[in-house]
Amino acid sequence: MQKLLLISVFLLIPFLGFSQTSLTIEQAINIALENNYQIKQAENNRDLADTRVRSAQADFLPSLSAGFSGSRNVGRQFVQEDLSFEDRTTYGLGGSVNANVTIFDGFANISSLRAARANKESEELSFQRLKENVMFDTASRFLELVLNNELLTIAKSNLEASSSQLERITAQVEVGARPTVDQYNQESVVANDELAVIQRENALEVSKARLIRIMQDDTITEVEPIMPTVEEMALMPLDLNLQEMISAALEQRSDIRAQEYNIESNFQNYRIARGQHLPTVSASAGINGSWSDQLRDPITGETVTFTDQFFDQNVRRSLGFSIQIPIFNRWNTRTNIESAKVQLRNSELAMDNVRFQVTEEVRQAYNDYMSIVKELESSEKALIAAERAYETEQQRYEVGSSTLIELNQANANYVQAQSNRIQAVYNFVFQEKLLDYYIGQLDPEFQF
């Protein structure tokens, strides 16, 4: 029976799903980039833009068409040989090949090709920025998970320390060395520490769910982040120049460059609309042949064969050109021009807005970075001071020169200083990547 149960479990393993328990930030980002539906949609848009470029290029080529027709006529018909009408059934076949080429269309084909190429470049740059967005969002959620994991570790360590303190105080109360109120106070502290652990565990689970959501992988149900320790991280502040950062962002940001191509595309559409005032010149050529069972040789009186009719006697060739001059089309051309002009102006205004937004984002990221550098330094000093104060207060409490309330306050300050230090470290690391993101220099090999 046990052997049968083991075999059943083994057969069911492929259907139970796979749970990934350990992930680095690089692995999380790669999974998100592979599965993100917006990236897949952007890839489809890129393919469509490339197809439209090829279509615009093909507009310069002539169009070619072929046709074939057949007929059967029954009834009274005129017979040319006898110069009379008779009831007859006649058969006929016809075929043609025609070509048409646009010689001039107000430069619409040239502008269409340029617009298609601009749209393609815009889609490519939008795709690049979208990847950066996914990388940034994944990294932020990963760091949120790491930070909550560290804060949970601190909370558990604090709970363990307060529980040990409660055991010592309880033992001292039992022998009369401490008042009973100290035990009650410490029990309250332990209960609050237990609540803090529960809250940190909930925050950790929420951050796990947020990371799994952005990775969009059904096989991953549990995440254990792999991250360098605080001691392994390089915490050296960068020497930054705000104006240089803004200039670099305005030059490198893919969303700005994508908007530039949008303006170019709208400008070409405006030229297409204006070209509707110009005449259109086209040329055409064609060849067709036909066969009829009624055609006879005037000398022999025999029916002319299909080959002689279709490829020789009944062959007609044509060559021509046409010029279409627009005179009045109910002001549709004027409306199209004004519409294209408005779209061009709106895209230019959108560019101004994007530039202002980029400048604001870089300035805010710079100010946040300078602030977090100061916070990093102060949190380290505060942690050292809080640790020394806690150790001193603990020694004073052991010899009876301090109260439990003072000891718990010193411990609370120490725990808060630990939390502030951890948050300052990870905020500092993340803020450096945030600078790269807003400048447009985010490295696909996302590392800390």
C-alpha cells in the first residue's frame, strides 16, 4: 500500500506545479521581462511597425494584376459570315495582365515611408522604456521584499530578547528580587513585540505577493530573496552634478527620443495632407487576349484554333497615362490639413511636457539621493549610540540603578535605530538605481 502511494505521488509531481524558493534580483527581473504582457504587446507593435515600413516601401513598386474570364451565350445572335440572325450557343474565353504605377502623388509615398520609419523608431524606443519600467518596478518590489525580510528578522530578534528578559524578571520576582509590576510591564512589552512580528510577517507576505504578481509566473508560489548583506554592499556616495544629470537625461531618455519620432511622423502626415492639393500622375500598361468558337478563317472557313486566337490574332496591347488634378472636394483637403497641423502641434506640446517632467524627475531624484546620503550617515551614528545606550541601561538595570521602563525605552530606541539603519541602507542602494532610471542609463544587467 505504501509503495502504491509513493508511485501515485511520483506520477502527480508534474501536475503539482513548481515552487521557486530562491531568487536573485537578476533572476526576478529576467522572469518579469519574459512574462510581462505589456512587453509582449510592445513586441507585437514593433512587428506591426516593421510591416508598415515594408508596405510603405512597396508603394513605390507598380501594381500588377491578372484576370481570366469565360462566357457561354445561348439565343438569337448575328452571324457575320451569313449576315443573318440565328439561334446559336457560343463560347468565349479572355485573359489579361495589367500594370499600374504611380509616377507622382504629391510626394505622399515618400512622406508615408518616412512616417512609417519614424513610427518604427518610436515603437522601438517605447519598447526600450517599457523594459526599463518593468526592470525598475521589479527591482523596487524585490527590495521591498528584502527590506521587509530584514525588518522581520529584527522584530523576531527583539521578541526573543524581550522573552528572555521576561524569563529573568519572572525568576527574580519569584525570589523577591524584583517587584511584580516589572513582570507585568515586561509581559506587556513581549505582547507588543509579538504584535510587531505578526505585522512584519503580514508585510512580508504582501511584498512576496506583489513580487510574484509582477513576475507573472504561475509556477512560482514562494520567494526567498537572495541579496548581498549590508556589509557586502558598496555604500560610497556618488559625486553628482545636477545640471549634468539633467542634460544627460534630456539626451538619453528613450521616452524623449520616442516623442521626437512621434513629432517627425506627424510632420510627415502633415506633408501628406498638403500634397492632396497637387495633381496625381500615373501610368498603366496591359495586354489581353481572347478566344471565340465562332471565329473562322475567311479563306478556309475553318474555326481558328485557341492558340492562334489567344496568343496571336486576338491580342491587344495598351499603354497610357493619366493626370488627376484636384479642383474641389467639398473642403475635405483643407480639413485634413488642419487636422494634421493640430496633431503636429499637440505632439510638440507633448514634447515640452515630457521635457519638463524629465527635468522634474531628475531634480527630485537628485534631492532624494542627497537626503538619503545624509540619512545614511546619521542612521549609522544613531545605531551606534542607541546600542551603547541600551547596553549601559541593561547594566544599570542589573545592578538596580535603573528601572525597567528606562531599560525598555532604551531597547525600543535600539530596535528603532536598527530598523532605520536597514531602511537607510536599502534606500541608498535603491536610490542609486533610481538615478540611473531617471537619467536613462539603467543597465539591463541589474546588479547591486
